[in-house]
Amino acid sequence: MSTQTNEIDQNYTAPLHPKRILLVEDDDALANVYMTRLQAEGFDVRRVINGEDALASALSYTPDLVLLDVMMPKVSGFDVLDILRNTPETRNLKIVMLTALSQESDRARAESLGVDDYLIKSQVVIADVVDRIKKLLEER
């Protein structure tokens, strides 16, 4: 039995690329903190500052997960979520909303649109967010 395990270990190859995260956040200070931490965790991170750029980048960058703010210029996070879920190329993307909106109605709206996780900025620390991201990406 242990011979098989050793063979499996020796034949293991690392993923072709680090997991890609599209960070959609218009607050520069917060975005810099998240980018630094996520890159330190080994993720390939691209940041955009509005919903319009998020939609374009979701197609061109092909992220494994989108970390999405709700209140943004041009296109709201709710609209981005709705469009991504209704676009064949992005329908199955993992999407985590990280928002200041703490009303249960906002969470319910996000869930009805198909969000994978909904985190309230004031209620989580960055380590919690990283843990949730890792957990979601393991489910792929």
C-alpha cells in the first residue's frame, strides 16, 4: 500500500498556474491590503476598480474566484453578480461578495443571484476572507 502512495506522490504535478483572483474594489487602501495578503498566500491577483472593468476582466483574465464589492462606480456588485451568473463563460465562477452592506435584505438579494459567500467588511478580518477563499477554491 505504501508503495502506491509513494508512486502517487512522485507523480504529483503542481497546478499549471496559481489560482487567479479578480479583486473588484474601488477603495485603494483596502485593495492594497487585500492584494498584498492574497499575493503572499500565492494567488495571482488582478484588481479592477469598477463593475464595468470587472465584467471585462472576468472574460479576459479568467479568474478562479471573484472577490466583489457591492457599492462601486458604473455597475454595482449586484449587477455584476447577476451578469456573471447569466453569462455561459462565467456562470460557474466562484464569487465572494465583500461589502459594507449588512442588511439581511442585501444578503438575501446576493444569495438569490447566486453568490457563493457574502462577507461583511466590518465583521471579518483579512485572515477570515483568505480562509473562505481557500475553502471555496478547494471545492473546485
